[in-house]
Amino acid sequence: MEAKILFDADKLDAIGCLGIARTLMYEGTVGSELYEIKNGEICFGENKDDKETFLKEYNTKLKNLYDKFNTKQAEEIAKTEREYAQLFYDKLAKQIVGAYSSKELLDKFINTP
């Protein structure tokens, strides 16, 4: 039982706000980008050839932790953390799309003779 509780505590730490911040810091330290744009679309890590980015880390690893808890208490905490994390990632993706779209429009405007 002790191992199950420690496992749950470790995973709860990874999916919470501190876990998100730590992942951002780690990805930056190792030189990963926040996101990747291919063909005008954000890459979320669905393809093996996508770069290692923060968004890929979330979508391929962190997002999958929410269903792997051993205790009811951890499952309940994870539900709330999942809502907060999803809001953060959704807002981040929306802002990336907005920033990228604005950059494309600005580039077109600047480069128009």
C-alpha cells in the first residue's frame, strides 16, 4: 500500500501546477521548444517525427497520467488537477495559434511591395 501511495503522490506532483512549471523549466533547460508549427498547424506530438516540445511532452506523457492512480483520494484530486491543467494547455494552444496567425499576417504585410 505504501508503494501505491508514493506512486500516486509522485504522479499528482507531476500533473499539478508545480509539475507543469517544472516541465516547462526542464524542457527549456534541455533546449526543447515550447511548440512546433508545421504546415501552419501546431504539432501536439501525434507524429513520431514531431520535435520534442513542451506541448508534445504534455500530450504524449503527462496527459496520460490522470487515469493511472491507485487510490480513490488520488483519483479525486487528479480530476480537479486535470481540469486546471486542461484549461492551461487549451489557453496556451489558443494563444500560440493567435500569435502565429498574427506573425503570418504581419510578415505578409511587411513583405508586400
